Amino acid sequence: MAKIRLVPDRMLAKSGEMRSNPGDSPNPTAALKSKLTDYYTLTKPEVNLLILMTTSAGFYLASRTHFRLSLLFSTLLGTVLVASGTATLNQWMERAWDGRMRRTAQRPLPTGRISPRAAFVFGLCLSIAGGAYLVLTVNLLSGMLAIATLLSYLLIYTPLKRKTALCTMLGAIPGAMPTLIGWAGATNRIDPQAWYLFAILFLWQFPHFLAIALMYREDYERAGYRMLPAFDADSRFTRAEIVGFAVVLVAATVLPGVARQSVWYSGSMLLAGSLLLYSCVRLAQTGSRIVATRVLHHSVIYLPVVLAVMAFVR
């Protein structure tokens, strides 16, 4: 228990004079800006950028002949609201373990800059608002897909991170859902081509997220997250897995061009995949954390290039 100290009146008066100095009082504007920044951080804006990109790709590829900018805007707004709510609720669920990891220890919840109750209410409101907005302004299917993404991420992927390394495979399902939300937003249905786009994003997540798991292996272990198999102490299996998924991913992107006998399409996809494949093979050979970082960066470059080729190259 803290000791209680009696302070003389003259000292209290002096301290009161010091506090009354405008230069020593906190700046309300700065405090508000800091708080808003913390709430913005809870939404994971860097992840939302990826979600906006893949949702837009799904929408555009589904509606080339009847593209409506206003409908795209509504689809993106509703999707990003649900995604922001999901990210906030995920951090609310994992706040105790985030505090044990160097890469997440300074987030608003582990540091106490935002209370768990405030974060929960914020995330819930964003999620409900986003789902309702999609249903009311886009269509029921897109809203249901967005809510299904939220529930599968929070109720399946998030708890499984502490139980099994299969969480990456299961987490890749909600991770690829924005493509279907975008497609449904444009057409109010899910066509076979939408599932192909879903498969591309599903496969892409393995080199991307397994590279992150290798980069922060000790950090994840410190928090009790099982992002990698327990039997794979030297990471050989995971590195081979990264190469395998990268090969399947690049092959899947090239096949439509081969089927259509489009040299431009196939060549563009091969060129886009060559850098990713090279870094994945180098990671398998070296196991270097620096190379794992390169795989991460190359995967971030690769995905928008692939989506652009699918949208604009014939």
C-alpha cells in the first residue's frame, strides 16, 4: 500500500501556483489528437488498405460492363467499417497477450491509453454500423459476407492462434473474403470467377503470413501463439511450405493466360511472380530473418500487381 504523506499548507499553495501556470497545463487539443490517433490505430489502417484494394478488385472484375462508382464507394465504406471493428475487437480479445510481445506492447490497449470497455464499444459500433450500411445501401449478400468474415476471424482464427499452427490456414479464409464481398457488392451473387479470385488471395496469404511468423517467432512464442508447428524447430518445414504455396500461387495466376493463349497476360503474371519466387527460394536455402523480411515486402508488391494484371491485361 502506498504511504500517505502530509504536505504543509505552504507547499500545497506553491504547488497550486505551479499548476495554475498555463504553460504547465496539458494541451486539450494535443490530448484529443493523441486519443483520436489511438482509436485510429485500433482499426489497423495498414490492413484496411489491403482490404480496400482486394474488395475493389472483386467489385471491378465483377462489374466491368456496368461499373457504378457510387455503389463501389458504399461497398468499400461498409467493408472498411466492419474490418475496422474486427481489428479493434481482435485487439480487445488479445490485449493481455499483445502486452507480452515487443511488436505489439505499445498498442493502445496494452499500454492502457484506451480502456478495454471503450475499445469493445468502439469495435462493436463499427462492426454493426458497417454490416447495417452494407445491407441497407448495397445488398443483403454483401452484408452477410462481411459479418461472416468478422465472426470467423474473431471466433475461429483468433482463439486458434493459441492452440494450433493450423490457424494460418483457417485464418486465410476470412482473409480472402473481401474479394467475395466486393464481387457480391457489384452483382448481388457469387460467380465461379469470384471463387478463383478468392483462391488467389487465399494462397497469397501463406508466403505473406508465414514469413511474418518466421520474422517474429520468438515474440509469438513469448505470448503463447502457435503460429508455427512445434516440430519445426529449425523452420525447414515452414520454409518449404512457403515455397510450395508460392509455386502454386504463381501457377494459378498464369493458367488463365495459358488457357486464353494470351502471351501478355501469362508473361505479366510470370514476371510478377519471379521476384516473389526468388525470395521464397532464398529463404528456404538460408532461413535468414532478413530474407524473410524480403519475402514479406515482395509479397506486398506482388499482390497489387497481380490484381492489376487481372483487371487490365487481356
